Amino acid sequence: MCGIVGYTGKRSAAPVIVEGLKCLEYRGYDSFGLAVTDCESAAKSDAGGLAVIKKQGRISDAGRDVTLLNGNTGIGHTRWATHGVPSDVNAHPHTDCTGDIAVIHNGIIENYAELKRSLIAEGHTFKSETDTEVIAHLLEKFCNAADADGLIGEERIDFAVKSLMETLEGSFALLILIRGFSGLIAIKRFSPLVLGIGDEELFASSDMTPILEHTQKILFLEDDDYAYLMPEGIRVFSYPSGDAVEREVKTVDWDVESAKKGGYDFFMEKEIFEQPAVFVNSFRQSIDDKAVSVLKKASSITVVACGSSYHAGLVFRYLAEKYCKIPVRVEIASEFLNFAIAKGTAVIAVTQSGETADTLAALRHAKASGCPVFAVTNVLGSSVTRIADHVLYTRAGPEISVAATKSFIAQCAVLMRIVSVLGKGIFEKELFEIYPVLEETLLFDPAGASAVCKDAENIFYVGRGVYYPISLEGALKMKEITYIHAEGCAAGELKHGPFSLLTPETPVIAVCTKDASYPVMISNIKEMKARGAPVIAIGSAGDKDLKEIADIFIPLPKSENICEVISATIILQMIACNTAVLLGRDVDKPRNLAKSVTVI
Ligand code: AGP
């Protein structure tokens, strides 16, 4: 997830773009760049080209030089790397061979590798490791083809844009400058892109935040729209017809802070609602053949991780052992050095930040012991990527809230992908089609469950099988943002001690879907009820029996068991988040916690 900003109008573009990028740093901040052109000179196609500046690092640390680029039309980008580590050369904008085309991009080009190979074969030279750079070279190719056909002006641009949209697969919000075209080109497919209409000036951005500083008149593009922002105004067209379309201009009275949160009160809420796309983007990735063969050869797999990432590792264990018959251990990273490592073990570090000191130490220990080492992480170029032999990336984008939500879901997606690949495609179809199930899950209203939880001093979360780690994760969410003591427990373990803590004031949240553990889970829930504990049960759609015995029954959307694992997790996140809101907690920055624990 990156931040993109475009401007054309009466003012110098660079200062406006730089301030806009600073508003978008929460979307990505490992590198930044701008390209500007002077509208008048751009109109004279033999005039000066594009001025481009791009660097690794945060825009907020950039010097004044970036604001001195001269031109009243420009584009700017602040990056969250997905392809190619953070570096000057991988920063956006990306240009074609001539330097006459500059592109910035938010999204993922799924077919970039084959496009890059064919462009190289046609003589294009690439500078970066990114997927985005193929877009600049494709535009160069299509503009040259338009020239050969004698197309000029807007016809030339139309041809290039439509050819590009026909060729690219994946998600993209693009802002493009093409020398000789006196405007800004905006293209939208599956990534957010909005336009702003000011007084003799026009804006484009990944979200409204930078635009609201200047105007409240917002135009929302739709998927497969492309638009030209020109001195005379905005024109929007729809691909593939090329027909001009009218998009409603709305007056938005959000302040900048609420715009950063997409209108939600907290980043945690926003990040919970990003999860359908995050899961799909993270699951739909191929895994390097070498990595697969190393895992297949391993006598066993050990996962090392902390906190939510540790819980994701436990989810992986249940699925890998069941579907791939691979022995899996999951160790809390800070305890890992106490144990011997069996010969032939492959070790996977799961870490959102890629900087958790305990996890890094554990992985270094595994590497020093001769194990093949892997990392599942959300941050390109993070420390863990420099230790691991193989890196698999979650595609969650920056997670601002301290509590892990979308990063946990993304980790589950990647780990489920590994299981699916090692398990000869097991549940690949179901998870490829999970998006609408998760969208429906987000319709859940947590008010009833939160009302029960908010006054509790202790809350138990119970489940069996894969719902044991999901219970641990649900409890962690609740305790870390509400400060209520919450404990995850294997449902079968309650009778071995925790039962003594059950009272009518001790809610139990039980995940009890219609899987193999269902009959015994029903018995466990009846035992809890018999001790007076209020039970909030999360179960499969239409489960009348569970609804009958629970105090609150939360039905999951109708789906395969494997999809219920993710939708149940989202329900637990929503209950915790809403309870914290009811208690007036600092949801995004809970006391005593840091987003990344870089000390042992
Ligand atoms: C979970 O909500 C917390 N943010 C925390 O437990 C986190 O999962 C843990 O610190 C591990 O962080 P990492 O994934 O960046 O290594």
C-alpha cells in the first residue's frame, strides 16, 4: 500500500505534492519521489522533459531541494515496498528509456514478470526490481506504436492508455506524466484513487487526506476509469469502451485526521476492514520453487515467533500437520534458544515488522545451527530478510495500530498458501474465493458481545484444534487494547484447572464451528454453562443447537471450514475493538506496548 499524489494548476506542483506525501506517510514510508513538468513546455513536445527526484527514506526527512523542482504539473509517491527492497532506484516515479514518461503506482502488477521478460527481449533496459517499471516501458512501447500509426495528441494518449489497461493484470492506481501531453493521466483498477477539484487547480491521490487541505470537492473514480486532468478541467473515460463518463463530485467535510483513517475513528477499525483484500493479496502469490523443495525435504518444520505472529505459527501447525503430514513445532522466539534443533529441521520466522529482536535472535541461532531458514514478513528490506535464505511476503501494507489485525490475517494467508502448495492444492479454491465471505463477516455488529465483555474482569476464550490458537489470538486482542484480563485456553483444558475461575461474571467466548471437534465442544459449552458462565458462541451459519445453548450466538457466514477460521478471527477482532471503544481506551496505542519490540 503506497501513497500517491498528483497536482496540476496555478501553483508550483512540487511543494503541494511534498505536503501531500507527508499526509500519506501512514500508507508507506520507506522511499519517496516526484516528477514534475512545466505545462506550457510540455505542450510544446520538443520542450524540456520531466524533472524527477527520488530517494530512499521518509519524505518528512527530505530536504528543501525536493520542493524546488520547477513545474505546475506533477506526481509524487511515498512507498511501501512490495517488489524490490527500499532504495533510490526502486523508489517511484519510474521512467521509460527516454525519460519522457514517468509513472507512480499503488497496487500489484501480477503479470509483471512475463511483461518484463518480453520488454527486455524487445530491447528495453530496466533499472529497478519493481513491478511498476514495466508500466513506464509499456507506455513507451504503446506511444511509439501510436506514433507509427500517425496518432497525435489525445488520440495518441488514448491508444497508449487503453493498450496499457488491456495488458496489465492485477491492481493499480496510476498517475502518469507523458512529455508532450499537457496534463496528468490517472488510471484506477482495484486500488483507491480519488480526484479533487480546486480553484484553477486539480488533485489526485490514493485517498482524500492530501486533497482536503485544498478542497472538499472530491470525485471518486470507479474501477477501469481513466481520467485526464487538464488546465481546462477533468475528463473521465471508462475502459474498454473509451466512452466519456460522468462521475459524481461530492463535498466531503472530513478533517485530515479522519481522512487518514478512511473515516473510521481508529486505524485498527480501518485495518480490520481492509482484511478481505489483504487476505486475497497475500494468499494469491506463487511460492518460489526452491523454497518449496527445501520445505519438502525437511524432516520437520519449526516456527519461531512472538505474540500474534506466534499464534499464526500455531495455526500453521494445525493445518500443516493435518493436510501435509509434516511434523511442526512452534516455539516462542524468546524461549527457542533453550531447545535442541532436530537434524533436518527447516525454521520459519514469522514477524510482521521483521525487526522483533527475539525472533531475529532465534532465526540467527537456527541459521548458525545449519538449518535452512525462512521468513514470513510484511516489510521488504527488514532485518529478518537479511538473515533468511527464503522470504515470503505478507501483503498487508503498513499496519499503524499496535494491535495486529490485518498483519495476522496476512500471515495466516501466506502460511495457508504454504500448506496449500505442500498439500497439492488443498483448499486453494476455497481460499481464492474467500473475499465475499470476509466482506459478509464485516457486517457483524459486535455491540451485543461487547456489552457483555466490557464490565468483565476476566474473560476466557476457548476452542479446539485450529481454534485453540485462534482463541489465544482473540484473547490477546482483548487484553492488549481493553486491559481486561483475557485468557485463551484449549477447551479440553478448562476442566484441568481454569474451571475454578468460572463465575456468572466471567464470560466465555467459544468458537464452535461444525467441524470434527463440534460434538465435544458442545459438551464443553454445556459444562461452562452449568457453572453459570455466560457463553458467547461463534459458530457455523444455521446452527440451531448452538444458538439454543449459548447466551449470545454469532453465526459465521456460510462457507467452508477453512474460511471460517479467518472469519471467526475477524469476529474476535471486532469484539475486542468495540469493547475497547466502549471503555474509552486508546485503541491504536494501548498503554505499555510498542508496535515493534526491537529489544530482547
Ligand atoms: C499483537 O497484537 C502485537 N502487536 C504483538 O504481539 C506482535 O504480534 C508481536 O510483538 C510480534 O511482532 P512481529 O510480528 O513484528 O514480530
